[in-house]
Amino acid sequence: MQPVRSQSFSQRIRNYTIAFYQTQRNAFVVIITLLLSLYILTVPDQAADMINAVMDGGVFNGLFQYILLSTFVWSWLVYGSTRMILHISPVGLRINEECDRLLRWLPKLGGMIPALILTYAFWKPDHLQPYLLLLLSGLMLALFQFVEQSVPVFALPAHWRFSDRYTDFSQDIRELWRHPLGRLVMQTGVLLTVFLITLFSLPVEWGIARGLRPTAVIIFGITMYTFWGSVLVYFNDYRYRPLVLLSVGYLIIISAFNDNTSVRQATGGSVRPIWQRPTVETHFAQWVDARRQEDGDTIPLVLVAAEGGGIRALNWTAETLIRLDSIIPGFSRHVYALSGVSGGGVGTVFYTAFLRDVAELDRTNRFEQFRKVIRDDYLSAVSAALLFPESIQRLVPVPMPALERAKWLEDSWAGSYRTNLALSTLDSALTQLYQTRAGYNYNLPSLLLNGTLAESGQKAITSNLQLDPRYFKNVVSTLDVLGSDVPLKTAASLCSRFPIVTNGGLIQKDTLVGNGRRQRYGGHVVDGGYFDNSGVETCIQLLNNLVPSIRRLDTTERVTVIPYILFIQNSNTIGRLPHKRSILQEVQIPLLAFLNAWDNGSVTRDNMFNSFMDRFTSPKTSYLTLRLAYNEKYPLGWFMSDSVARDISQQAKDSISLKNPALVQLKGAFRKMNVKRVAN
């Protein structure tokens, strides 16, 4: 008998590579979900801020305990799903020493990876959380080893027995259900899915998702999708029943019928018809009369553009406007309109609602309540809706509007405002914001919330004013398309539907075509940053609309209106050369170009508009910019840690002060015009 020749190192590497390919070609869905999880939980600035918020609370804080729990569940589902795919009825595996070892160890190693991903996400050597997560990873490996040796359901066979031929669907079902581990994994996965979907489908007002915070919500979502992806791959047979391909085809086909993104419309007897909205000319005349005391008056008129940028923009916009109110008497009363984009638009909505609801002399005392609103967690609810209730909608061929995630985001805004200020203002109609018992409230700034109509690329504006198409050329008025008013919270969402996090809002109207037939035209309104992330262009369009009235007042009534355009900016203004990106450049470079051009477009427009306003002499218009000292770690999503929120608040206190030359100019003009603070 000849002795067995030992394999060389290169041969063993080759054999392990082949064995790894053979085993993981079936379990590729688990690898994909783990890689996506690594990216989602470690790369975006929003992810880093979510982790910082948990770390700030310490290891005994409930938020960290929820992450430990969700990671524990995730690890078990990765382990169980991998074993289900690899150990129960696989076909075509060539069993050798290397393949045997991988079959025995890959599920255990895969079950360790979730805790390792979280260890990397939390890694700060001076904090305890990453070490506890690293310990959890080791404990999971020990636990998997223990159950395989001590619990019969999890026991590994001494020898693998796999079929050499492909089986039909019914055989695979029987084989899976007969196998004790397969039955346990299926029962656990289905029960977990039902529990999670039920839990996160409860009303937003109950605060379930907000109590867990977004990191734990996202981990639970990854867990559920890992399980169902594994089930789909288990039954997939690329030759006889390509379920993955068929499932993708099914989802594409039914997407033509299950669009649930129609925007909410305001209802009730108190909601006025949209044709009763004032035109810009009529509104401006009344606005001036409410401020004019005698002929020869000089009246400052401020148009504010609030740049987009998620919750970063929301906080900077609201903090800036409230700060301006405190240092410039009468400032808010002389803000004629707020042009907001994305998070900046949401900030203008919150600010305007606060002005309406709280008398001027009480605002200082109630600002901390308002600050809780602008700092609240709005990512948890929309993430939960995206991962859980909307998973039902993707499978159902009819629209179910209540499951749309943008509505959950809207409800979380309204719920926070109601909880902290005890008012339901955001649930009421946009135009109701300006109605009082005495008539129209001209002490509130008008809102022009900028979105983008995806199907045409046009700017779409939601406003309490009727917009003149001579000045707002090629602009879609969302309320005119809908033919009705919308809740204030919906108006806010129509300028802030950032991709992936939220979907486009569908607006449509019946249009008369040939032969008396009617056809529905419209489209999906997405984030205004697609078109212009600054909001300044809309201010200039509005100013051009006001110029004839301003000139007429000057010549016939001797009233001088001095316009100011104030740009509240939060994007990066540093024009330095970046480092190159080479990994996956075919995919990464086009995406980077789109997103960074989006962000830097505001800087270009700021410089251009500033130069343009220097040449605008009739009426002479001043252009001022208030910039957030940009920090790359400030998040763009809908969640902000307390440390970042405090940083932005401190910046507002430091930079929005009379040390700022632009504000010295603005306050000097208000003082010269004898503008005073008045009570509501």
C-alpha cells in the first residue's frame, strides 16, 4: 500500500477556494445581507451619529441593551439560515475534507459576524460598548458549539448525505419540514416576522420604533430580510424553478398597480377651497397695509431661503430663525416668505407653526419645548415603516396608502409637535395656518416649499399663495394639481422626500383630452434638492413678482419697501480638492457626482445670486448668507444625536449674533426703520 501523499499549501488553498465557492454559491444571500449591513451601519454619517447617540447613553442605557438584543437575534437567524441552506437537501456539493470543514464551521462563523460588524461600528478604544460586542461575538461562537454538541435539534451529522439529482418543489418542502432544524428555523423566522410587522405597524403615536431607536430597528429589519432571502434561495433552482428571477419579475409587474404614494388631502368643513388662496399681489398689498403707519414709511421685507440637508438643515434653519427673532426686534413680522427645501423646508414649517401658536412674548419661555421638536428622532418611524409595513405592500398588487412610509414620517412630525407643545397644528390644513377669527393672519410668513416633479424635472411648489405663472415659469403648483389643500405635515413632506428614505408623493388631476375624454396627468413629487437645493431661486422669482407692486408703492403712496434675501446655508462651502475614489468606480463615481453636485450646487448659486443682487437696484436688494460651520459628521438623515444638536445650537448662539457683519447691517436697517417688537 502506498502512503497518502500530503497536499501542498497551494493545493489546500485551491481546495478550500473551490469548497468555499461550492458552499457559498447557495448561501450568497447571507453574504450579501452581511455586506450591506456592514455598509449601512458603518459608512454613512447618519450611521455614525446613531451609534454616537447610543454610546453617549452608556452601556446600561436601554438603547444599547436593545442593540445587544437585536444583534443576538440577528446572529441566530444568520446561523440558522446558513445551516438551512447548506445542510438540508443541497445538490451538487462535492464532499471532501475541505468542504466538510466549511460545512461545519461556516454557519458558526457567519453567526459571529453580526456582533463583529457592530463592534467595528462602535469601535472607540476608550468606550466599553465595542468590547462588550466583541465578547458577544465570542459567546455566540461558544453557544453555537454548545447547542451542536448538547441539543439534538442542532446536532451535526457524522457524514453528509446529499442528493445527486435536483428535486422538485414538493420534495424540498417535505425535506425541509421533516428536518428538525429546518422546521425550527422556519417556525422561528415566520413567528419573528409576524411579531415584527405587527409591532412596527402599531400607530406612530405609540412610539414603539422611537423607543428602540433606529439602529435596533434597522438590525431587526436586516434579520427579517436575511431569513426570507434565505428561504427564497433555498427553494430556488436556476434550471427548473428560478424563484429569485420570478420573484423579481413579479415585484416589477405588480408595481404598476400597487402605487400607494398618493398624498394626503385636507378634508373637513373648515378647509377652504384652494381658489380662495390670495394671489401674491393681493397678499402683498394687505401685508404692507398691516405694517404701514403713514405715508413715507420705510418697510423692510425679508425673503428667507432655507437650504436642504435633512435634520441638519431642519435644526440649523429653526435655530437660526429663532435666534434672529431674539436679537432683531420685529424680525419675524417682516419675514414676508420662507422658501424651504428638504430639511430646511421642514424647519420653516415648524418655525411658522411656532410663530402662529405662541405669542411673541412667550416664545423665549417655550423655546426649549420647541427645541425638543426639532431635535426629535424622526428616523426610527420611517425606517420601521420602510422595513416592515411596506414589505407587505411590495407583495400585494393593490395600493394600501396607510402603509406608505412617508406618511409615517409625517405622523412622527405631527406627533412630536403635539407631544411637546400640546398642539395639533401640523395635522391641520396648510391654508388653515393663516386663518384667524379676525380674518387672514398677515403676521405670519408665507411658505413656498420646493419639491421636484420626478417625471418632468420641473420645480413643484406647495404654498399658501397662488403663484403667477408669468413669474414662476415652468413651476408646478402642487395644490392646483391636486385641486385641494393638504395637511401642513404633508406640505412639509412634499419638499423633503429624499431618495430611499422616503418615496415620491403622487399628485394627479383629471385633464380633458380629445373627444371629451378625461385622462389623469401628474407625477411624483420628490425632494426639492434635485432641482435647486438652495431655495434662493424661488426667492428671486417671488421678488420679481413683487417688484411692480414695490415700485408702485414708492411712486404713488410714498411707501419704501427695502427687500432682503437671507440665505440660511448648511452645506459644505470648502472648495478644496478631495482624495480620488477608485474602488467600484463604474458604480461609485456617477453616484458621487450626483450627490456631491447636489450639495455643492448651493455654493455656486450662493455666489452667483450674491453677485446678481449687487446689480439689482430697483428696488435695491441686499443679499445675506448665514452659514453653518460645516462638519462632515453632521447627519443628513432624520436622526440627530444630542451632542450634534447642542453643537448646532451653540453655533447659532455664537455666529447668529451682532458680531456677524451681515446681521449688524440687518439690525441697523430695522432700527433705522423704527421696527419694534409687538405682541401677537
